[in-house]
Amino acid sequence: MMESMRESWTDKRLDERFNGIDQRLDSLERRMEAGFARVDADIRELRVQMAAMQRTMAQGFIALSTVMVAGFGGMAGLLVTL
């Protein structure tokens, strides 16, 4: 029984199996590289969007602070005149 199994697995059959595995691994590697490229592009896009959001938040903070200072100044002026 064992000898018949050994005879059925020739070097050619083993080579064919390994070639099939090599092809599947090459395909997997190509798909992974494409996926990583998409993730890298998404991360770059998010960085650009976050930088824009940070600028907008900083501008909003400055505007809000200016309005608050002006409002408190106006209220202080009203109190002094009363």
C-alpha cells in the first residue's frame, strides 16, 4: 500500500503542485499590493482632509474668540455708562 502511494507521487506531479501553489501565491501577492495601494491612497486623502479641517477649526476658534472679546468689551462699556 505505501509503495503504491510513493510511486504515484512523481517529481513531475510534485512540481505541478508547487507550480500551482506558486501561481496562487503570486495572485495573492498582487491582490495584497493593490489593496495596500488603495489603503495608502485613502490615508493620504484623509491627511489632506484633516489638515483642511484643522485650518477651519483654527479659523473658527479665532473668529469666536474675537466675537466674545468684542461682546464682553461692549457689555463692559454699557456697564460703565450706566
